[in-house]
Amino acid sequence: MVRVNVRRWGSGDRHAVLIHGLGNSSESWWEVGPELARRGFNVLAVDLPGHGASEHLDEYSVEALVDAVVGAVPGEPALAIGHSLGGLVLAHAAPALRPGLAVYEDPAWTITADRAVVDAFRAQKNWTTADIDAAYPKWSEGSKARKLVALGQWDERILDGLSSFTPASVTAPVVRSIVVLADPSYLIPPARATELRAAGFEVRSVRYAGHVVHFDDLPGFLEALDLAPVHPG
């Protein structure tokens, strides 16, 4: 069994499972987790294998990541959110996990092994605070700091196996599903978004937000989730 680190917020009787993207960690949910906890969720954010404090693998595959997540969190959570690579993992895990609501945040349902893309990700291993400032000017200082730590923890060998990552077969939602997109989204272009709506997905864009929507516009991201508001007191 792969050792998977799980970060928690809240103590409600409804579980929310959060799955981060490539080169990040459970700390990327540092603002989302407490917000969901205030809405009554018991929040569990996983570190994918090769990320954060979770175990590194000798070989990486979508199947290995899915097995690790499903084995680390309760089944049938009320909510599951997957960002980017986490969206790919969630799409594969949804039939077994059966969340009440699945949220795909700018999901990477097909992973490219294009050399330029892979090399750009690999270069992030040596990023400094200045690099993150330049790439993500909208992010808060807290988000930038957590990204820098996550890059230091991340096992870049996962990039060697990207070409074998099984794409998600996304034709119709197996549970109620919301797709929250960047504006514009380079992973889900407008024609694909139209197809998803026709298939039964709820597709929403957060205006002017980049790929990590919840870092660029936390209120806009939370609004897109269509959750019950926080009750005072």
C-alpha cells in the first residue's frame, strides 16, 4: 500500500475530497479547505504519490494515483474536487469513489507528453520566488510560498511516465458534475465545453481566472461550486 499523506480541515459529517494538480500538494487547498469546513464539510486533501509528504513511486501511472487516492479517503464523499492532473485522477476514480458532486477544475483529462511542455514543467523544479511572481502575479503571497515548497517536494520523475497516462473517457457524468474553467481555458476549449454541456456536465468559467482558478479568484471559484452559503454564528 502506497503511503499517502492526507491534510484535514473541519469535522462535519459530510466528507469533501480535494485532489491537487501536477507539481503542487495538498497545501494548495490552504484557503479552499477552511472555506469548505465552514460550510460543514470534513475536508480531506490528499498529497498524490510523488507530491507533498506522500511516498514516491518507482513508476507513475494514472492507475497508481487513482488507487492511492481511493485507498486513502472515504467512499461516497459528498464532494470531490480535482484540479488539473487531479481532475484526471478524479475522472478515473469517480465510478469507484461515487461522490455526491464531482468538481473538475480546469481538468487535464488528456495529458500531453509534448517535449516543450514537459521541459517547461521540469524547469519549474528550479524556480525561485521571482519566477513564481512573474508567472502568477494574481496569486497571494501565501499561495506563492506554498507553491515554492511544493515544487521542492515534487518528484519530477513523474514526467517520465506522462506519455503512458491513460486519458479520461469523459462522455457523460457518472454523478452530478461541475466543470470549473479558467478564462480562457487551454485544456477545455469552447467547442469541448459545449459538448460537455450537451452531455450533462454543468460547465462554468470564472472570468479572467488562470489555470489554478482557486488561487486567482477564490470567491469566484467558491461561487462556481454552487454550495450552500455559510450560516452566521
